[in-house]
Amino acid sequence: MKKTLLILSFAIGMFSYSCKEAKKETTSEEKETVTATEMYTIVSDSTKVSFTAYKTTDKLPVGGTFKAINIKNATPAATALEALNGLEFGIPVSSLFTNDPTGTRDPKITEFFFGAMKNTELISGTFKVDGEACSLEIEMNGETSSIPLETTMNSDTSYTFNGVMDLKNWNATDAVASLNKVCEALHTGKDGVSKTWDEVAIKGDVLFVKK
């Protein structure tokens, strides 16, 4: 009888141990599942867009930002870059800000540069991701062209994107000439030549929430 009880106690002990191990394995699997389903979503109101244009033959920089950007089609994804793929945006040109103390530069850019283009109340576009390569497809002045982007990962929820617009790709040389004419004196360098460049550097700072 004692032998039977001993065997029974041993069997119960082994069963309890097996159940605990199974529970541990299940818990571990559940944690892995939770981790695997963490998703990234863009924080739309924290997205910042800035640019650097250039004047004079010495290529002096003129920096600015757009205070508003409207984001569409923001959907969660397994990675931050996947969350950007296919994202559509619209930038109101009226939100232009160059921090000019005279208060005259922004109205000139709005009227004589953007105002010289077609349908340019908004600069609209789509963010494209192909593997690790990112680009912007931008529509402006009735033309659509792509800009390759250099991607910098600041953290898993913070990215910076840099690119260069060649305004000739948007048939905007007349708009550049229009702006240069009204800013002729201000865009004249030491060599006596007035120049506004077709090249504009752009930068986007994007934040994500992970949950």
C-alpha cells in the first residue's frame, strides 16, 4: 500500500511539474505573439517639413518651413518605413514661413514663385518605399516627378529624410525667373550677377508611435 501511495505521489508531482512547464512555454509564446504584433503609426501633427533654397552665384542658402502638412492614408504597419509606404500628403503653400524679419520675403515667394505656377495652392505627393529605398512622388505646377530620399534613423520611432528638388523637373523655370526678377537686387552677389537656383533641398522629420 505504501509503495502504491509513493508511486501515486510521484506521478502527481510529475504531472504538476509538466503543467507548470507547459504554462511557462505558453506564456513565452504569448509574449512573442504580443511583440510580433507591435505596430508603427505616423504621428501626423508632429511631422515637420523644411527646405533650403539658394540665391546668388555663391549659392547662399535661404531656409524655410511649411507650418502645415495634411496627411492622408495613415495606417499602422509592422515597421516605420512600411507605415509610410503609400502615405499621401498635401502642403498648403500659404503655410510657408522663412522667418524673415522684414515680413516681405514670404509674400513674394507665395505670389511670384508659387503664383506663377498652375494649381499650386497645394504641393501634393505620395511617399514611396521599396525595400530600404525611399522616395517622394510630388505633384506641382501640373507636373509629377520623383525625388530619391536619403534616410536617417534617429531611433526606432524617429526618422529624418533628405532630398533635392530640381525645379526643372516640374517645369518651374518660369516661376524661378519670376521670383528672381522681383528679388533681383537681393539675389545679386559680389560678381554683380543676380541668380535664383533651380535646386531646392528638402527635409522631413517624422515621428511614429509604436503600440
